[in-house]
Amino acid sequence: MSKKVVVGMSGGVDSSVAAYLLKEQGYDVIGVTMEIWQNEPNWKMEQEGGCCGLSAVEDARRVASMIGIPHYVMNFRDVFQKKVIDYFVREYQLGRTPNPCIACNRYVKWEALLQRSLELGADFIATGHYASIKKCANGRYAIVKSESGYKDQSYALYNLTQEQLKHTLMPVGEYEKDRIRQIAEEQGLPVAHKPDSQEICFIPDNNYKRFLEEETGEKASEGNFVDCMGTVIGRHRGITHYTVGQRKGLNLALGHPVFVVEIRPETNEVVIGQNEDVYAESLLAADLQFMATDQYEEGQRMLAKIRYSDKGQMCTVKQVNGDSMKIIFDQKVRAVTPGQAVVFYQDHIVLGGGTIVKGFGGSD
RNA sequence: UGGGCUAUCGCCAAGCGGUAAGGCACAGGACUUUGACUCCUGCACUCGUGGGUUCGAAUCCCGCUAGCCCAG
């Protein structure tokens, strides 16, 4: 009897091809589209000169019937609201910068979907992520960077648990993005040329400031922009409008570019400085997660990625204190941002990661 | 009220008789399964105002207005 796998189908090319590949490999495949936020976006197929508005659900359903697998829609709005949107809003209010995709992966795409799938008798869940899973020598499962480091999505998957990884398949991780589109085309899948998703899915217009106001029902309170000496140099529109390293939108015409160096929720201040002031040589990470490794040791060397599109920087582990630890970079890194994730790698394998609490050592 | 100085894009600022540099800000786009960074493009037919000189002025002259400084 073939293994049963539930594929999370977003209606995009990647997950569509993932379903197709699994089917080809002989799995008993079930397609599931998760309803996660209120207003389903009507993807406009602006390419090809077409203008037919197709929803994600319809696309997924079409693909499913085309490759001959059942397709279901599951409602995950409650989890999504609680684990992703509420978290997203809360973090910004605390002066931090959240990464909703990571939270969504861990709690919605995996925790919730996996649980429901197992209840349905499935052995695995699968997605169209560009990464692969490997069982290490120590018996632990870990995410490995995709072959095409270009589209690699391992960073956003660093906090999946061992139990989740054990029941996960990522069939597209072994291919390059171009190859995936090619397969979709060869199979005549209607989503072959659908544009890659981008921006925060639940904020289609990308105006997250307005989203926060609508979600909280209140306007962000204004405050002061101060320099490193504490001198007030302007007014800001509310702490939630900024993130470390940001340049645009400050409305500060000082003759030279200036950037956000730090956000201070206690005093409602946003510290401004020059580009060199936003570099840090070390950082404190908390809420440590373990993937390929089950512990971090002082003196340990590894590669650390500070944000999604970061090539990574070598660092050394210092002061491990239970759930948190400090790491020191070989070379300063730009814009270490509280709230974002640090992900550790060794030979393309995800060791684990944590949430950035604070960066240290700018030019101060 | 005397004397001096200055008025050029939202901010700073070139220009010194030949037909408006640049920086910052801002807007749009590219990039991107987060926020950013980065990159590309755009951004004063007009130089406080009214006259005059000149083939031609933001640039020279006169008046007015405003701001700044010194003297009262």
C-alpha cells in the first residue's frame, strides 16, 4: 500500500508541481488548499494578456483534477489569525520586526496542517518549498539548503520541529526554479506562468502600516527621532512604521542619507544614524531552536543568516545561557533587527536558529 | 529707526551676462514567500516681487517686500 501524503496547494507553480511529482513517484496524493485569511486574493493573470481573475482555490482545484488527485479546502483562519496576524501586530507594537512567513510555516502550514493530515490517515504532508530534508548521522532531521541557492527557502523553515520534519516531503527542493516551471509547462498545468508570490500574503497592497491601524483600530502614536547623542532631530509617525536599517520614509532631509539604528518602545523614540552606525559585530538570540544539532557550545563556529536574503556570515558562539546565546561575527553585519530570525548553518545544513533580541557594537 | 547682509525645487546648495549643477527628501519601478537594504527612473520653461539696461539676465541697475546681523 502506497504512502499517503497531503500536499498543501497554494495554487502556485511550486506546490502544483510538488503534487505532480509525488503522484509520479507513486504516492497516494491528496491536495489541500488552506484558507487562511479573509479576503482571498484574486490573482490577475496579467501575463499572456489575459484578464481572467482566478482564485487560489480554483487554480489548485484545476491542477488537482488535471493530475488526478482529490482536492479539499481546509479552513485554518483561526490559527492563522492567532499565530500569524496577532503575532505580527504584537511584534510591531513592541518595536520589533516580525517575520510572518516563518510563523505561518511553523504553526499553520506545519503544525495545523500536519495534525489534520495525520488525523486523515496521512503519512506525510508536502509543500512546494525550495529546500530538502535530510536525516543526519545523529539521527536528527534537518532542512538542507536547496541546490539552487538562489531560491533557497531554508531560512524560513528553521524552526520546524523534529516531529514535523519526520512527516514532511519537499519534492521541488532538488530542482531549480526554471526546471519547475518547465515541468509545469510540459504537463500543461495552467499555473505554469503564474508570477511568484511576494510581499506579505495577507497584505496584498503591501501597505502594512495601514493594515496595522485597521487591525488595532488605532493610529500609531508619534514620537521623536533622536540621534545617537539623544538630540531630537525630528518627529516620527509611530514606532510601527520603522525597522532597523531603514532609510526610506523617514522624511529627514539632512543632506546625507540617514538610517534607523534602533527602536526604543519604552520611550517611543527612533534612533537615527549614519550607515556605519547600523552595523553590529554580535547579537543576542533567544528562543533557540534545534534542528541538525541538539545543542550549541561556546566556541562553536557556524554560518549565520540574519535575514531571508542574506548570504550569511561566519560567527562564533559565546555565552550560551539556556534558551539564549550570544554570537560574534567574523565581520560586522548590517542591520541586525530584533524580532527577525537568525538561522545557523553548517555545510548547507540548518543547525537551528533563534529570534534576534538585540545587536551589539555599531560605531558607538 | 540708522548701517550691513541675504533672498534659486519640500530642505541644503551651485551659479558671477549666454539660456537653472549636485546632495537630501519625495514619487514610481526593479529586486523579494517578512520588514529592510540596494538598483533604475522621475522631480524648478524657472530663480522673493515690480520695473529698467542688454541681441540675451538667476546673474547688472532702481524701487518694494521678507529674513538675519550690528547700532539703539
